[in-house]
Amino acid sequence: MAKIKNDAPGMRGDRSRNDNGELRQKRSDTHIGTIEQKYNIDLNVRSDMHLGAYLEKNDIASLNDLVNNNKK
């Protein structure tokens, strides 16, 4: 198993890459509660809401945009 490298500027934690070298996208069925815990943010929605639904409902392009817009 290859070691996952934390090599993207400003990246929190380890994220794997696709075959073409781009960072893998976070799964859209990830619960918001998981995102809130990992990034220490409060999105004021149910913790069992899916990331994809939240992003779509709030017209946010990516997890990165969500986290950067909610930094304290």
C-alpha cells in the first residue's frame, strides 16, 4: 500500500489522489457532522445531512469553498 502524502498547500490531513494526480473529491454522501468535527466548524444543520445536498442547497462548489468560507 502506498503512503498517502500531505503535499497540497494548506491541506488538512491526508487525502488520496486520483491516477492523474488530482486530489480525490470528498464523497457527497459524507455526513455534515463528520465535516463539522474534522474542520471545527458549525454549519447549523442536522449532522446526518449529506455533504452533496448541503453544497447543492447553498450553491457551494466544493468542500474547500465551504471550509474556507466558514473559517473562524
